[in-house]
Amino acid sequence: MTETKIDHVSLLIRKAIEEESSGNKNEAARTYKAAYKEVLEIASRSTGKIKQKRLEQAANLKKIYESIGGEAVEEDRISEGKKILGTLNIEPPEIPKVTFQDVAGLENVKTEIMSKIIYPMRYKELSQEYNIEFSGGMLLYGPPGTGKTFIVKAIANEVKANFINVNPSTLYSQWFGQFEKNISLLFRAAYLLSPSILFFDEIDTLVPKRSGSESDAARRGVSQLLTEVGGLTSQKDRNVFIIAATNNPWGIDEAIMRPGRFDVKIYIPPPDYESRKKIFQLKLSEVKHIDHIDYDELANKTERYSGADIEFICKKAVQNVFMEVIKTGNKIDVSTDDLLEVISQIRPSIDAGLLRKYQDYILNL
């Protein structure tokens, strides 16, 4: 059987050489890669000096197909990364269309993100000259509905990185060892799809404070994640970045917050007055039948409302007007009063006590 496989490898190599001589580099690379995989398989069944010789042959074949592969190697790399994500039930990655111009307000937050993450990634050589680098990961924390996911998408767009959105629940498994294996596979996919941003929403559910009551699987999973995140510092050339978000930063295991893991921690506050105005303007900008809207009045009435609250207010007010048009058959504009009526019916989702809790957390960092 081994001799038959060796003969097949020889045929593959001859075919690859012919393809390369004819200028078909992509096909040659794929054929060299097929030969490389077969030699690896032969090596796995060998022992001693023969095994070492096969491994050296495999390494040489790998160097060849990577050196000439070009598009073929790139396509294979991306295909393998997407395949892994598929096995983990994670949506295919993409470079989002969201930009920082779409993020309402939060100018201080944007400035901090640009200086600590985006500029070091965008201007690598200059950053190296000044010994400035982004390593480890970044944690965004703050009240729910303040646009943390939206901000991460904008970051991915700014640096043209694949956005990999991870729901922690997809990584859990009842089978022994599978949880940590899933975490390891996730990071392998991120490396294959680099430049990429791994985004963990609700990271506190994945790495909660360890109390001694959690399962062995949970502890192993946390340890595996700590290992992978810590390894990013020594894998700078891979262009993989990890960003997490949470509404509950005080519930995260302290080990994940140490230097070299989540080095950058940024508070995302509720939208301020100017931000609330801009959110109303953005959410109503595509409505054709709109009256003169008093955005200052709307901003005044929505203190402690999240961006998600304001988006719902706009949708509800427009829906109410739409239903009135259906009933009467007369087209009417959405007015300030329509929006104020909905605001009067909805309480802000962010209470003052929660904001004080975030302030206390910031003071203790």
C-alpha cells in the first residue's frame, strides 16, 4: 500500500512540474499541495529514519507550493477558515460596511480607539519606529444598547479586517474536551482568515468569575481562551485581533483582564445630547414623508435612553403614522409630536443606579 502511495506522489510531483513549466502556477500549487498531504500521511504510518525523511520531503513540498501558490494558496487558506467556522455554526466573516461616520457621537471613544488600535494597525512601520503596538485584546463595556457591536464593525471596516462575530454559546459542548477544542479551532480559523477581528459579545458568559462551583469543562475552556488570547502577543505577524464586549465587566474573570490579554479597556457610555440628536437624524433620514423635526426637543426628552431605545422610538413612530395612512388613505408626514408621543410611553432602559455602578468600576480599574 505504501509503495502504491509513493508512486502516486511521484505522479503528482511530475504533474506539478509540468503545470509549473506551462505557467499554470495555481494548478501547480494545488498539485504540490496534494502531494504534500499524501507524503504527510505516509510519514504518519512510518517510523524511525524513514519517518524523518518523509517529514523532510513534506516540508520541502510545502515550501514549494507556498512559494508559487499565489491566489491558489490564498483561496485554500480562506476556504479552510470558512469551513472551520461552518463547523462551529458561526456565520461566514465579512468586512463590514459600517464606518465611524455612521457611529453617532462618542468622539472621545473614537479618538481613543483610533490612537490605540487603528493607527498602530494602519501605520505599522511608523508604529514600530516609536515602539507602539496593539497586542492582546480590547474590551468594550457599558450599558446595553449603546452600540458596542456597531463600533467593532466600524473598526473592522477601518482596518479592512474580516469581522468574525462569535456567540459564546456556540462554543460550548457536553462532550469531554470539545469546548476547549472549539476555542482552539476558532482561533485557527481567525489566523487563516487574517487580517481578522474576533468579536466576542457578552464575554462575561464565556469567562465568568471563577467561584469553584463551575464545571471542569468551563474551567478548561477559560484556560484555553486565556492561552489563545495570550498567544496573540507572540503572533503579531498573523494580524488577528480579539475584541470583546460586555454589559457586566465586574462579572468577568480577573485573569482575562491582566496585561497581555485585554490591554485596552474602553467605556461606551449612553449617548449624550449631541449623539442623541444625530441618532434621531440617522434613523429618520430614509423616511420620505417627514415634517420639520425638532431634534433638540427630542434630544432633551431622551436623557438616559440608549441608542437602541431611540431606534425603537423612531420605528414605532413611523409605524404609527404608516398605519394612520393605511386607514385614511391620506399621506401625512411624521412629525415631532408623533415621536414625542412614543417617547412618553417608553421609559429609558438605562437607570441612574447602573450608571453609578459603571463609574465606580472605572474608578477601581
